Amino acid sequence: MIKVSQGFKYTFLAAFCWAISIILTKFIFNLGEDAYNLSFWGSLLALPYWFIALKRGKIKPKSVNAKDWLILIGIAFISTVGTSVTENLAIKHGSAVNFSFLFRTVILFTMIFAYFFLGEKLTLKKFILAGLIISGAYLLTSNGQKLVLTKGDIFTLTEAALVAFGNNILGKIATSRLGPTISASTTMIMGFIPLALIAMFNRSLAWPVSWPLLMVMVGINLLITVFRYRGLQQASATFVTMVFSFTPVMVAFMAIPLLKESLS
């Protein structure tokens, strides 16, 4: 019988939920939703859960020191705000399949950041994996010919870098110091106001185009965050990022029949 680690279990569940979230998000955009408005409502509807989680956390906010607060603020702006906006823009301006595959460049970014900030070793296996990722990203964005990045590709690569540093590196540090509950709930709460201001600045605030799909997406996104932080608590940042490589395969299986997308 194969024994699976807790880190793998939590991360795989997060990867599966994220695949579903990508498909749902694309469905919502196909209905005419605005990217900034979706980020705002997604964050707003999740707030009650995060306040309850924060209240039940074993570590109280008053006991968090200045360095911890700086880490949490960094995650809030880089991950909660930055990745939410760039992911929605990437999916809106590109296909779900392309997004999910090209986003795997996050492994390369994470390997580099983890080496400098977490002291994780760069092994031969990682170098081979990095080479395959770069080759795959090139073929995906150029069709083997001239490299031309679309708007969706640029947002995807930007999000990959933000996730690598904010979610994986700072998230790993915060989880090690404060635990997954405090880390996730505090950063998600702090990120709401900047998301609201961005939506207002872009004059994007409006009623969602589909309340049922939005509510399902919010629930799925909550699970992603909870499972991801649990995974980071049990495993290294690089390991967690690699397990997320299951996501594009799952997205492809769902996007081809549901969104009528295709694999080149």
C-alpha cells in the first residue's frame, strides 16, 4: 500500500479545487463579468469565514510581533491583492488551458526564491525540471516559432512570480511562525480594502452577473486557501508548488468538453 504524506494530500486537494475554480471563473467571464468586480465580490463574500477563522485561531493578533505583521502585510498585498487581480485578468484575456499550463512557470520562480530566502537546495532534478518548464512555456507561447506574448500570457507570468514569492515563500515563513489559520485569515482580511479600492478606481463595481456561480467559486477558493496553507505547514514550498502541476492536467480534461477549448 502506497503511503501518501499529509503535505501531498492537502496540496493535491488544493490543486483539484483550483482547477475547478479556473473553469468556474472562465464561465463567469464568458457571461460578461468584469475582472476587478469579480475580485471585489469574491473577497467580500469570503470575509465572514475569515473573521470566524481568525477568532478561533490559537494565536491572537495582539501577540503577533512587528516582523510577523510585515510578513502578513506583504502576503496581503502580493498574494491576496496582486494574484487575485492578475489571475482574473489572465483568465479573462486567455484560455483556461493556456493559463493553467503557462502558470506552471511558478515552479521555476519558487525554486529561485526558495534558494535565496528559505535556503532550499538547487539539485540536478530541479535544474532538469526548470529546463523542461522553460521549454514548455516557450512552445506554449510561440508555437515553436516566434515568441509573442499575448495580454493573457503576460498576466499569467506576472501572477506566477507573485504567487511564487507571496504565496509560497512568504506564506511558508508565515505558516512556520504563526500557523495556517492566522496566516490565511489575517492576510485575506487585510487584502479586502485594497481590492475594493482597485475596483472603485476602475469604476468596475456592479452586481455580479451570476450569484450562484459566484457563491460556488467563493466556497471553492476558500478551500484552496485552507488546503494550500495546510500543505505549506507539512511540506516545503518547492514540493507544494510541484504538486500543483496536477492542476493544468485537470483543467485540460474539464475545459475541453465544458469550455470547448482545445490542446495544440
